[in-house]
Amino acid sequence: MPETREVSCTAEDCFLDMFENHYTYDVPDDHDVSALSCPVCGGTTCLEVLDV
């Protein structure tokens, strides 16, 4: 089963609590949350992976 990550936006002015990122089987090994941006505020340094 492909990996799923729950990601939280920690920006003070952003109202997004969390979102799920679903990956395919061919995601590169070096891909991490730093390659993503928040779908609400557009921030990139404010994202953290949640351990659920």
C-alpha cells in the first residue's frame, strides 16, 4: 500500500489544521515534506509531518 502522510501547517495566520498527502508507489526516496506547500497559505517552511 502506498504511503500516506498527515501534514500540519504551523503558520500563525493559517486556518488549516491538517491535510493528508497520498503517495504513489514510485515516490522518490529523498522526497519529504519540504517539497510541499500549504494548500491554504502557500507556506513551505511551516509544514510538519504528524505522527498519528
